[in-house]
Amino acid sequence: MVRDGDARRLRRARAGRRVRERARCPLRHPLYVVDESDFRARAASAKQAFDTETARVGTSAKVYYAGKAFLSGAVVRWVTEAGLNVDVCTGGELAVALAAGVDGRRIGFHGNNKSLAEIDRAVAAGVGAIVIDSVIEIDRIAEAAQRHGVVQNVRLRVNTGVHASTHEYLATAREDQKFGITLGDTPAAVTAIRSHAGLRLLGLHSHIGSQIFATDGFREAARRLLEVHASLLADGDLPELNLGGGFGVNYLSVDDAAPISELARGIADVVAAECSRLAIPTPVIAVEPGRVIAGPAGTTLYTVGTIKDVTVGLDDEETAVRRYVSVDGGMSDNVRPALYRADYSVRIASRVSTAEAALVRIAGKHCESGDLVVHADYLPGDVAPGDLVAVPVTGAYCWSLASNYNHVGRPPVVAVSAGRARVIVHGETEAELLARDAFLATPYPT
């Protein structure tokens, strides 16, 4: 059973299958497949959309790729070649960006608990902007700037109080949470930043959540930020306003995420309108798309292991059969269903079937009842052990959140483009997992 729109996924699956052995992992192992052309096109589209819309309202844009969605050396190359900057939030992500050859000036550095070493490295590398997440970081960054004899650009993350329509754990602009400072505390923090000759404040920063489908939340966040932004201009310039990311994607056919061009137009319009109302210059608009670029470009391939029909009770005392299809991965390669009850779809990828569709639940192999990959979708009724199934839109926050739970190696990542496939991240072997165990690598004396 091949449905409309599945042909491209089937081609990805077949191309990815050919390189499994080259990915340093067993054949029966999940595989992340990334459509390189699609990824590059999405990055370029995001850049073009914000460049076009901000120019229309008399300003410009800075577009950062949010590396936390999925970061590797190849990905860094793809987004920078598309003209994007790179947003990182740990020393490890910073190391990847620098190792891939990114000019430090094109890097933005986030994080609510940057270590002194991470701050020092970022300043030494000439990072273009460090986002101050708490007041304690002001002095830390200023000391690092003085130590290296530079003026460090910074942004100040502010909680606008805007609650994006999203999962509770994904809403990141609420006052009672770990990120940023409140709007009321912003003037004092800005005064502290401006008191340091080694710091230059670029502007305020906001992030209202993730998997956001409309511009309403961005509109209200921009309005609140610009009220404060305007009041701060009396004591110094604020050339930028960063509205973060969180742009949603369509995981299911019923989803209806706004196109990036529509989001860019809406954000540009509200910023321009508010600046006109406040009689202030329109700042450079910075944004940080990640999922909207990486998510749809990725597909995860699994091999079916076991199939089990389970009788379940219904509310009306009737019963029904739920078919559990277990695959060779699960929450170690995609924890989002367990963490957020995220929904995905599934298609058979290794063959064509004319069998009647059956309602299935795709389960992982881990020792957790919540280890589900797809809560409910349809597969051909003759799905069988050994079949290859594809779960699309897994390019963001799957590899990034992968783990070694149950001592499972993290899968490889393969990029597919123009009929060619190549490994961009090697999978982990059992030998590599064992080598990290100090006792097994060098047994203790008995």
C-alpha cells in the first residue's frame, strides 16, 4: 500500500538501505536518512523569506539555524552555504560549529547555565553574540571580554509572558521557568550590561515555545518586547530584536503549519507596525529556525521484528484488536513520543502491498511501556517481520535527543542527494560502547 506523497520517502528508504553497512552499524539497526537537497532548500527558503519581508518594511534580517534541532559537520556546511548563521547552546555544539569552519562572528551562543570555560571559549572564538540568560552571566562574560581584550556582543533573553499554543514542556516564555529574566527585571539588567565597557548590547531576545503554527504568539511577544525596547533607547542603541524560533512543521496529514514565508511576513509586519506606533527605528529582526528546516528533511528507517495482536476493551464494553508492530529502535532514537506524546506517521518502505490496511501501533524494543514510535496509523495488513518501515519528519530533535538506553548504539545518519547516499554521522557499534566502560576497557585488579 503506497499512498500519495510516499514515493519520495520510498526512494529515500531504498537509497539509505544501500549504505547501512557503510555506516558502521549492524544491518538490523535504525537509520536516519536526510534528504540533503530538501534540507538545503528549506534553509535557503527561510533565509530568502526573512530577507524579503524585512527589506519590505525597511530593515534586514539575521537568520540563525538552531543547531539543537540537528547538528553535524555536514549540516553546518549546508546552512552556512545557504547564508544562515548558526545558533548553539552548549560547548559541544560550539565545538562542532567551529570544527566545521564557521567564522565565530556567525555564531550565536545560548544556554541557561554556560560554564566559565564555555564562556571563555566563546569569547576567545569571537562568537558574534552571546545570549545572557541570567544576571549572573553579565559579570562572567564581561570578565572574559576583558581577559581577551575584546568588546563582546550580547543579547538579553527576556520572558514576555506569552504562552505559545504548544505542549507544556515546550512552552519556554513563561515566567516560572529556567530561561531568561522577566520584563520587569529587564531595565536593571540592561543598565548592568551597559556599565561594562567590554559588552555591547545588541538587543532583547525572546523564545515563546516550539511547534508553533501561527504568528499570533510572535505578534504579542514582539509588541511587549518593543515597548521595553523603546524605553531603553534613551540610554543607548539597540540595533536588533531577536524573536527566536519555534516555527512548526506538519508531522501528520491533519497538521496545518503556516509556511515560513507567511510567518516571516507576519513577523515583519507586526515589528514595523509597532515601531511606527512607538516612533522608533525598526531594528534588525533576528530569528532562529531549526525544526522547520531539519524536521521534514529527515526520515527514520526501522526493521520490523515482531507483530502482536492485543485485545483491548472499549468504553461500551466492546473489545477491539490493537496490532503492535515492534521495530529495532524506539525511544533511544526518538524519545519525543515518550517525552511529549508527539505523533508521527508510518509507511511500509521495502515493498508494495495491496493488502487491506490495518490499524497499528509502532512500538520500540526498549524496556518501557511508553516506548512507542507511532501511536496509531495504518500499515498493510500483511506487514511482516523483516519489512522496512519509514517514519517521516524525524530530522529534528531525534538524533539530537538520542541515547544509549539499554546499551543500544545511536544510529548513523545518511544524507541522500541526486541519487547518491553518503554517511554524515557514523553509528555507534557495541565495541565503541564497551570501550567507554572503564572496567571492561581496563579491568580492575582482582
